[in-house]
Amino acid sequence: MKTNQLLTFSALGLLMLRNRQKQGIGAILTNNQTFTACADGTYSTALKYPCRSRGGVAKNQNKKPKFLSKTGTSYACADTYLVPLNKIYTNEKLFQNREDDFSIESVNRIVNAVKNGSFKWQVFDPILLWLSPSGKLYVLSGHSRTKAFKMLSKTKYKVDGQGFKHIPAKIIKVGEKEAVQIALMSNTLSTPETPIERAIYYRNLLINGVDIKEVQELARLYEGRNASSILRYAMINPRGKAINAIKLLQKGDPTSRKQAEKIALWIGDARIKFPQLTHFHEDEIYSYLARDSKGVIKSSRDFNELLKRAIERQKNNGEFDNTKLLNLENNISRSPTMQAYERELNRLKKELDKATKLRDNKFNEFVKRGANEKEIKQAIEKYDNAVTAWRRKYMNQLKMKVSIELADQKQATLFGLK
């Protein structure tokens, strides 16, 4: 590692927040300390016995560590500093595109590495900080690393004599809008845990007004063959039924998880093709697709055709009312025969529930009177008979469902539907 490119982690106290009213990186960084080059390529700030544990003082003392330019605004020239944790702030709303504020797995990996002795300062990836106009330093990338160091700072652990109250960090000075872009991109490039998390970056671009064609180009550039899927996830409500189903099934049955992912991708595709749809419609669509256990809809193309017709039916004087449901269950997949069948089935179910409740009430009434078993049986016989009659009608209605569905499928085939 070249010393003129990277300030070694052993040089403490390089960041001094002195005057927050002043602007610029040079206003908060100072190089007024004495640095002694050591034989192992590092630098020591000790005045009395420098480089004692680093092979002694180097013969060539001409080079000093390079500091950030006082006038530079490009993050490309950012050097690395040991920054005190108590001078670092976070703003997850602006600068975090994970589902959680940090990855507990990443935090545990760092902490465990320190505890088992495998942690190496030389290979630790510095976090990325943004110097705001107010003089505060915010984490753009490295929330998990920062969390791990905060946990370790409360312990007595040290590696190569260095504790964890300071963290290696790169510092950039740009505008807030660019800082947000950099944070989202850096978190995307550091391989977030799931495709849903990768989609957050592109969703935020769309929310911030970036044209969808530009977003698609970025996805193709950074996501490769996964670009299409990630973009469709980006179109979905992050707190809707489709995304929640995938999260719940992350470690569940693979078949169910695959089905949930397929539904989510269909919905994302539909929201690209039909931008007038809302989160309200998305949940309705998910419920409809999740109930399609018979697999009447065979492909996203078929579904988009059905959805297109539903949207047309919903229009009033040519205008789509996005406050109303699409009524997919009744208006698309259910023929008039099926709708009549379901109405009758619901009526019979209500009558059965009503008769059952009346029978149970009468039974309890005679029990409270102290009637014996024979008296109770005689008293509620007619109510039992009524329950039996309604149950028979209800079960006979249920048996008709398969034949009606088959008739509907044959009818759909005549209109080019699968």
C-alpha cells in the first residue's frame, strides 16, 4: 500500500472538528502533528519513542502522509483517515438503501473476526463519509461497519495495539443531491443481500424524478442479466403484499417462495405497462393472483391482457378512476354462470350458519333449564333437521363447482384465453 495514497491507520487524531462555521474539508482537517516514517512503511505520532514496535525509524524521512486537498471537491481523490466515532452521524432516510439500518450478519462477522484474532487492519474496507455544509460527517456507505466499531469501542479489544474508537474512512465533499446518489450507488455496488434491496436504489431514482429509460440503462449497466427482474421489483410497493410475501418466504418452502417471486415480477411488469395503477390496485392484484391456485392464468402475457380489459371497463368517460378497485375476481375471471353459482353458495352458507346458531342457542337454553338428555334431544330435533337440510344443500352446491369451472375454461378458450 503506497504511503502517498493512503494515511496509515496507526496515525491517530487526524480529524479535528475545529470550526463548523467554516466551509470546506480543509477547515476541519489539520496536519499540525509530527509524523515519523517507520521501517515497516507506517507512520508514528509518538514524540518520545516513535516506531518502537514497527521496526524502528525509517532511514528516509522525506515523505509525509498526503492529506485531502483543501480545495478539491471530487470524491475520486479522497484519502483515508482514522475518524473518531463520536464525530460520525447517520441519516438512514437519505443514505441507506437496505431494508434495515445495518446488516446484523456483517456486524457479527467483523466483531467475531476481532474476537477470534482474524481481523486485519490492512484489508479492512474504509467506510465512506460525506462532509455536509454544516461541517458534520455522515455515513454514505458502511453503516454495518460503523455499527460493528461502535460495539467494539465499548470493549477492551485491540488489534495491533489499536482500539476501535476510531474507524478508517474516506471523506468526500459534494452537494447533498450528489451525496445521495453516491450513497445509493456505493451500497448497490457493495452487493446488498437480496434483489429486493438492490431494487431500492432504482426505486429511489424513480421517486427522485429520474426518467425510467435512464433508470433502465443504469440497471442494465450494473445488474447484468438480473436487470429486468430488479427493475420490476423496483416498481412494486416496498410495503405491499407482494414484497411482504417474499420476505416471509425467504427461508420457507422453495416452491411457495418461487410462486411468490413470480407473482411479484408479474405485478412489477404490470406496473411498468400500466403506470396508472396504484399501491391500492397492487394489493388487489396480488390477492387475485395468489388465489389462482388452479393456474387459470398461465403467463404474464395472459394476465396483462386480462388486466388491460379490466382497466378499460373501469374507465368513466375515458378517464381511469384510480380510487376504485379493478374487481378482478368478478369482472375478469368469473363468468355470469360462476358469479350466480357463488352468490347461491354464499346464500346457502349464510342459511347454514343461521340454522346452526339457532340450534346451538336452543340447546344451551334447555341445558340452563335443567332438562335431561332425552328432553333436550326431543326439543331441538327440528333444529337439527334444519341444520342437516341446509348442510346438504350447501354440499351439493359445492360439488357443482368443478363442472362450472370446466365449462368456463372451455368458454375462455373460444375467446383466445388460456
